[in-house]
Amino acid sequence: MKIGIVCYPTFGGSGVVATELGKALADRGHQVHFVTYNQPARLDFFSANLFYHEVSVSNYPLFDYPPYELALASRLVDVVRFEKLDVLHVHYAIPHASAAFMAKQILLTYGIYIPVVTTLHGTDITLVGKDRTFKPVVTFSINKSDGVTAVSEHLRNDTYEFFEIEKDIKVIPNFVDLTRFSLKAKDHFKKAIAPEGEKILVHTSNFRSVKRTNDVVEIFAKVVKQIPSKLLMVGDGKERADCEQLSRDLGVSDNVRFLGKQDAIEEILSVADLFIMPSQSESFGLAALEAMACKVPVISSNAGGLPELNVDGVTGFLKNVGDVDGMAERAIYILEDEARLAQFKDNALARAKEFDLTNILPIYENFYVEVIESC
Ligand code: GMT
């Protein structure tokens, strides 16, 4: 197939899923065309089946708000016409689903029908999408998509609850490439971070308020009182400065390292004993899945789709959002006993294998065929 993929080209979860999916589809022999405003973060190599079409928005002084959606729709018209695409797969509803709808209407004037698949990732529904500013457009463009997928049952249910949706939404969970995300021998790195054999806790995110990064530091401050440990905070964003200040205020800053944005997440996860994800809302929790693939158990909130990934008492524990004491207590429970920790690590990997790319990729391929045939 010739597949167009529209996504945010950043380190955000939806962009990562879209890019990894595109790469895997290209490996399977499909021709994949990324259409976005920057080279996707994980698309940093050459492959005969992968193409990147940049969307550039002219910076006319009249535009206080450059019309990206229109530039994207125009670029899509071009790419679909001249590359003869079979299907367009847009990731994150805003503004990709509505830009795809506009492109589809324009393409009809050339006698071309392009099937559009929209994948809902999370905040496009739970935070941004249900905002009144966007709600009518999001509702309309989901209903006008030829196929709709969501990354968890919970997100699917939220979408039906918040919007008037007539379409079937198929759940296709996030996936992980186990050839990349697996335990690597990084003893030298472990020794540098934790020279006395301290346990290592890790959090990765974009440090937005929805991630509750201050909770991570508070949890750690309780854990470190009982278990010699270190905390690695990976990523960057609005909340980081607050979080750094909190670690100073709580007197744990010597044991916390803020590493900023990192490419080789799998190497950091390879030295970790526990992953912390106390999010306010999380449609799936891709970062937790990547940790589990590297044999790292997860202490998370029970928000959104997290219970569909993290199995309470098996791959880690889930507590109510904001229950810092409960999360710290469960973290200590896992870390204080070596045999128990080893069991949780094995369980985390076993669970991650259920979400291996090789299991999920055919579901997307079959869905494309189903959608194309129904149009
Ligand atoms: O929250 C992020 O880190 C980014 C966001 C996005 O859309 O780029 O992630 C969402 O999509 C991921 C991939 O499907 C999911 O694994 C995340 O759970 C989801 N984030 C939220 O729902 C907050």
C-alpha cells in the first residue's frame, strides 16, 4: 500500500507511535509518506520506502496565527494526487483530522477519493478536544473519518462520552519495538549514577502539568528515606523548573538528576529498577510500556488507560491520582526485597511482550485494507 502519515514530528507519544508505525510499515514493504512540518524525531535515517514531505507555512506579517491547517491540507492534496496514495492515516485529531477532511473534499474535485483513518491518542480528546473552542470541529472530523482508532478502551469510552460520535471506534493499543527497547548491559552507566548500588527510579515525560511531575519528586523523597536510591528525571517542559525547586526544598536534590531530552531512552531504562508515572490523565502510557519492555516495573496512577497496561500487583501497582503516600509505600514494597523486585521485573517484560510491534502492526494493516475496501 501507499500510506500517508500525518503527525506531530516531536517526541510526544502520538508522534512516536506514528513514526514507529511508519517505519515498521516501510520495513514490511509499504511505501510510507510522512507529511508534517519537521522531520519526525525518530525518522533520522534513509530507507527506500520512506518519504518526508515538509509542510511550510508562509510567514506573512498579516498572520498573527499562521494557518498551518490550510498549508497541511494543501500539501496533502498534492501528496495524495502525485504520489497516488491509497490511504491517509492522521495521528492526533487536532488539527490533523480536519485538515485531512478538507484535503479529501478538494481531492473529490479531481475525481479522487482518499480514505482517511484517524487515530485518537489522548489529550486530543481528554484535554484539548473537549475544550469548547475545538469541540464542534473535532466531533465533525471524527465522524467524517472513514476509520477511527483509539489507543485504549478508556479513550474510546471517553470519546463516546464527550462527543456525539456515530462512527465505530476500533481500539488498537500502543506498541513497543522489543528489538530496540530491551535490557542493555549498561553497568558502567549504572555505576556512575548509583556508585553504592542504590536503586534507580526513572520518570520520563514532557513535564506538562498532566504528568504531575511534582508527585514523582514527592514519592521519591519518601522512598529515599527508607531505600538508598537515585531518581532520574528525563525530558523537559513547563513544569521542570518547579520540579527542580521542589527537589531542593525537600532536601533530595543531591539524589535527583534532571537529564533533559534524551534520544537513547532505552539505555537509561536499562539501569532502572522502577518507573514512576503518576499522571492526572493518560490514555495509554507509552512511556510506561517502553519501561516495561526494559524489565522495569511501574508505579502509576490508575488514570485513563493505565489499568489496561499496568497490572496491579503483577507488573507494578496503581493508586489514585495524587496518592503520593500510597505510591511511595508500594514503591518501597517492591524495592525492599530483591527476590520480589526480580519477580516484578520479569512480569513487566512478560506483559510488554503482549504489546510487541509484531503483534500490533498487522492489526493496523488489516484495518487499512478494511477501510479502503469499505470506501
Ligand atoms: O502526553 C504525552 O506525552 C503526549 C501525548 C501525545 O498525544 O503526543 O501522548 C498521548 O499519546 C500517547 C501515544 O498514544 C499515549 O501513550 C499517552 O498516554 C497520551 N498522553 C495522554 O493521554 C496524557
